[in-house]
Amino acid sequence: MRQPALFLILALLVPTLPPAAERPEKKWFGFNLTEQYTLGKQTNFRESDFAWMRKHGFTFARLPLDYRIYVDAGDETRFNEKALAAIDEAVALGKKYGVHVCINLHKAPGYCINPVKGLDDQLWTNAATEDRFVAYWEMFARRYKKESPAAVSLNLLNEPARTAASNYLRVFGRATDAIHRIDPDRLVVVDGMDVGKTPFPELYKRPNTILSTRGYVPGNVSHYKAEWNKGADKLPVPIWPLVPAMREHFYSPTKGDVPHSALVLQGKFPAGTRGALRIAQVSDRADLVVEADGRTLLEKSFVPSSNQGEWKEIVYKKEYSRFQNVYDLDVPFRLDRNAQELSLRVTNGDWMRASGLTLVFPDGRSNAIPALYKWGAPQPRLNLDTSGQLTSTEDFDPNGPVNEFLAPWRAAIQDGARAFVGEMGAYKYTPHEVTLRWLEYCLKQYQAMGIGWAFWNLRGPFGPLDSGRKDVAYEKEGDLLVDRAMLDLMKATRVR
């Protein structure tokens, strides 16, 4: 008789998840509203945004906030009631229009994913900073205790990163406990570790806790030419679905933490074929060797320094004590006889990053082989047929980056996790057709997983309204320019 009693005790100790029908996050579909995103630039939230969301069937608004707006400049332990009234107004608008409001600290005491003066990751290591972070959430828990969990949720911190798992779990475990002591039924949203990449059961097993991931993979699609993303303007024009491609990085055999391999192209390469490898960046040193059927076509050393050279920009990394200069340089080679195999590799140094390889054949045909970012991945062996089509000798998934990123989240959901995509979208410079194909794939994956989502913008360069894209046939809706194709896609891929 003892064994059933023991199981009963354990069952009572382990929190149970509500049935799927009682998980409102499954049908959270909407946008981030960024009116209070940056101190000094804050404005009131717009009733027209909530009305528009209601009109088109969207149910969710995330408010990414700058914590500095709501505290006294000289004493961050004192909250500014006048400033907090703007959030109260957003909550009231959400209730009026049937839109769930999720309150998020995008800039928090001691942390922001983006570089912000004074927010230098002390949240993870400084006890006083951690206390102020927890006090913030205690304030919000008390302030909105009377609001239904269906109306308001609390999203602790945007995109935690740059710390150990033990710190991540401690800070968020403590903040979640503090909220639930005040308001046990409040839904707490916790972003996955490493910018929404990793779900932890220590958090998603807690009652009334939802984990949030991101919909920005791969970054060369979502953040192409984004001004704040250094080097994004140097990326090749993104494509989706992916095609067989080389990897961006070539590693030296002396770099022991990653695989050393050659990019190998097999096919028919007649005499007179010309090639050009686009060198984007070199770390410390890279000796490049290009061969055709084992014959050397090119040997060239790249050694960045502080002097003038072939590079466009000098970059010195103090943490590695080495130069990682930006080159943006085409390195040409030419075949003097027919060949069936081309090989490109780095034989000495650290690493070289390339943004693509172009081949031009004597009959005028050309082939541009894109480069995909995946740190630590070996270079592939590719086949190039006479029509110019690339195939891979290894298993190739044209949607691989998305599937790989979502794999731990699928597993967590099967393990009982409540999950949600708190931010997603592609910046305005990604070609519209590419954006739509990529979004369709991502949204259908979320639909199959039974999770909701929020685009970074409603109005702006990631969203369906006033995006500033130059390759969209907009529709007018009052004063708004509507990306109808994107909007229709959003509506068609929601969880029913």
C-alpha cells in the first residue's frame, strides 16, 4: 500500500500543465508595439493599432519596454507613476479590443541584448542589480493583479544571452517565484537562453510559465542589410529555400576546435574556366590553396594587420589578441587545362570567411555558388552538372536552418512545454518574394507545433504596414500602406 501513496505524493508535488484547450498562448497572433522601446523617444501607444488588430483577427500585442522610462533618473528604486500610466493605457486598449497585452523588459536593469551604455550584463553577476530586476516584476505583478491572465502576461527579459545557464536559471527562477507569490495565476513568459535558442525544463515545468523563442533563423534572411547588424550589408542576397552551397568559413588544420576541410566541386571544368572566391574576412592569417585535379592553380597568403593592405577595414579583437580585418576582395584563378575536380582550402593560420564563389565557363555560362553561415561546419562536396545545377553528396535539407533551430523546441513541446514565438520577421531589404517563401515555411512549422507568434513590427520594416519595402505592391487602408500578400499569409497560417 505504500507505493500508491508515494506516487500520489509525487503527483501532488509535480505541477501539471493545463489541457491544450486552456492554453491561450496557442492562439496568440500579433505584433510587438514599440512606442515605449527607447528612453527619450517614447510615445503613447496608439488606439488605432489595437483597432486594426481587432479588425483583422489578431489577438496579441507585446510591449518591449525600456525600464529607464518608468523610474526616477536619480533613484532607480523609485517608480514613476506618470510614466507607468502609458502601460496602463495599453492594457485598457487591449481589453477594449480583445487583444492580449504582454509586458516585456527589452532594456532591463543591467542587461540589453543590444549595446546600450550602462547596461553591461551586470544583471547576471551583481546582487543589487538582480534585486532591482526582481523588484520591477513585483511592481508589475501587484499593479496588474486584478487583470485576468487572459488579458495580461509578463515577459521577464528580451533575449537573454552572454551568461552561464546557472545564472539564467537563478535570475528567472527568482523573478518567476516573486511574481507567483503575489499573483499565482499570472502567465509568466521567459525567453529561451542564448537569444531564444534553448528551452530549459527547469522553467517550462513550472506552473503558468511559457517559454518564448525567436523566428529570425537564418539571420542572413531575417537581417539582410540591417543597419545595426555589422557586416549585414556585405552579405549575399538571401535565397529561400536554400540550395546546396559552400560554407562561409574555411578553417586552418591548426585550429583544433573546428573541422578542417576543403570545398570540393566535381563536374566538367574545361580549360579557360575562370573562378573568383569572394573573401569577406580573415582572422589572424589564412593561406589559401586552389587546386584542379590536384594541380595548384593559386597559392595566396592573407595576413591582416594594422597597416595598409588589401583589406577594406581594420578590425582588432582584443579578446583574441588578433586582427580580423574585413577584405571584400575577389581572388581570381583560371584553369589552364580540363579538370573534373576543384578544391579550395586553407592550409595554415586561423580562419577565412568567404561570401561566395563564382565560376565563368568559356562558353559564357556562369554559376554563382552561395555561402551559408554555420560556425564549425565542414565544407561540403558539391556536384556541378552541365546545366549549372548544384547537388550535394551529403544529405541536404533546403529548410535546414529553421528545422535545426526548432528541433529542441519540438522536443520541449512534446515534453509538455508551453511555448510561443515572441519575435519574428524579415527586415525590409530582404527581397519580398524570398521573405514570403521563408515566412510561409516558418509559420507553417509553428502552426504544426501548435504555437502562436508575434512579428517584431506592426508598422515598420518587419511588418505588414508601412514597411518601407521597395518591391511591394501596397494597398491603401486609410492612411496605411498594407502589404496584402504578407497579411494574407499571416491570416492563413494561424492555429485554428
